[in-house]
Amino acid sequence: MLQAEQLTKQVSVSGRPLQILDDVNLTLQRGDSLAIVGASGSGKSTLLGLLAGLDLPSSGRVTLAGEALSTLDEDRRAALRERYVGFVFQSFQLLPSLTALENVALPLELRGTANAERLAADFLQRVGLDQRLHHYPRQLSGGEQQRVALARAFACAPQILFADEPTGNLDTVTGTAVHELLFALNQEQGTTLVLVTHEQSLAARCEKTLTLAAGRVVA
């Protein structure tokens, strides 16, 4: 499902090269779960962006669903993400002018999915928000907003889900509930999970862990 080979990322800072990632390798099969962990500044979010095709490496190769991302232009990478990939972010990324139902239904409608609102309502019910369908993000707690984001991601049936600190803005109890939903939906749909997290309890739920230090894999 996902492979990184000798992945490096280098940027220029004040005219000098800065190595963010150096020789990262990994392979994930369909349904695998991977936690990417490490101290702040170790390159975790940069690696997530490269694996998802949001950025390109300085050298090395990422293959997603059989496609080498560096051989594709941005439009084709976007089309590949639309077909295979889901995202969950720490900041939720909900559209404030849309209700919970509309936030989940929108990507389905853009895909031309039949009965998009009914499918969106079904997923919101599965994450315990059937009484919040017509509430706007400002009317929802942080945990409820993250559950809307999970419903939106999984409603599109992604083959791989990238999550960047998905419970970093939530309290412990709410974060644990979101963990349970994340892995329940993962097992139900056979989705490959790639998570960036500082939380050891979340990393421990994953089958694999990749630890970064100064851009290099140390475990």
C-alpha cells in the first residue's frame, strides 16, 4: 500500500542546507497501522507530508498504491489522494459555515457519490453524533469536532488514512474515545493507518512504530 525508499528532504536556510529527513525506509501493507513518533523537530510531520504526496522529497522515492509519487505532477498526485487517501488533522479542518452533516457530505458530493447526505448521516451516527447533524463547528466541543473529522475521513472509504496528532487538542478522556473510534473504523474498513503522535498510548495501539531523531530512523 505504501513504501518509502531512501527518503531524504533537504531545504535551504539562510543559504545553508538543512537536512530534515535522511534515508527513511518503510513498507506498509493494506490494513497495517504505523505510529511515527519522536521529539518535536525530528521530521515527523515532514515525513507524513511526503508519504501523502503533499510535498516531494529531495531524493528517494515514495510509492502509494503502486504509483511512484515523484513521477506524477501535482494534479495527478491530487487525483491519487482523492481516490485512496483520507486525512485527520489536529486542528480538525472543518468548514465553519457548514453543519456537521454538510462537512461530512461535501467531499462525497464532490465525488459524485449517490445519497451523500444519507451516507454522511450514517457515519455521524456511528461516531455518536446523530443528535448533532445540524450543528455548526462553533456549537460543538473539540471532541465532537474531531469525531466529525473522523466521520468525514472514513465516509470516503480511504484505503489509507494519514493523521497528524489527531487527539493533540483533546483532553485525555475525549482523546481516548477518539482513539477507540479511529481503530474501530480502521478494523471495520481495513484502512491502512499512518499516525504522527506524541501519545504513547496511541502509538502502542499501532502494529508498527517508527521513531525519528534528527530526521533519521532510530527504531
